[in-house]
Amino acid sequence: MRDIIAADNARDLQRVLSYYTADVVWTPPPPRPKMEGIAAIRSSYETMYATLEPTLTISIESTWATGDTARVTGRTGGKLHPKAGGEDTVVNDQFVAELRCEGGGWRVASMVWWPAVEPPPIIR
């Protein structure tokens, strides 16, 4: 997951795509639609890299693996700076990623993310 963020920050399309399975499924928060397959993911990255300069961070909260599958949860943060100028978009998301071991490496098979919420207040 850290490698994906590093590739995002470098706007390295080929590298970032190498971290996904061919049948990857993305479930972003509304209003963005669910995306299936590497071609859909490629299109999303091409649009992002053409219009935005990402400066992202990641923190891994948990990992779990068995055999050739794994689950990673965490948060992404940072900002997306519009190349044409204007206000940055602040990124503060939580995610769950399902990974599959393919060709000797771990690749994201599905990822769900949503805006992070701060921890709930303590109710007394």
C-alpha cells in the first residue's frame, strides 16, 4: 500500500497499475461509481494525474494474511493540488484493501474507501 502512495505522488501510471490485479474492484465514496477492472482504474488515474498533483500519506492500521490473500486497513491523508490552480482538496480517508499474491507479489484485488471520521466522542 505504501508503494501505491509513492507511485501516486510520483504520478507514475505504469508503476501504480502494477500494484493491482487485472480484475480489481474499487468502491469509492459517492457520488463516484464502483469501478471494475484495470482499464477503469487506469482511466481514473489518467484523469487524476492530468489534472492534479497528489501529495499523499498513508498509515497502516492493521494487516491480516492467510495463504495468498490479505487484508489491510488504514488511512490516507494529504492533499490534491489542481494543476490549473485553485484550492487544494484535503484527503482524509479510511480504507480496506483486499490483496492477492500474484506473480510473487501482493496486488490489490479490491479496495473500499470513505471519508475518515474522527473517533466518536466519549459518552458519559
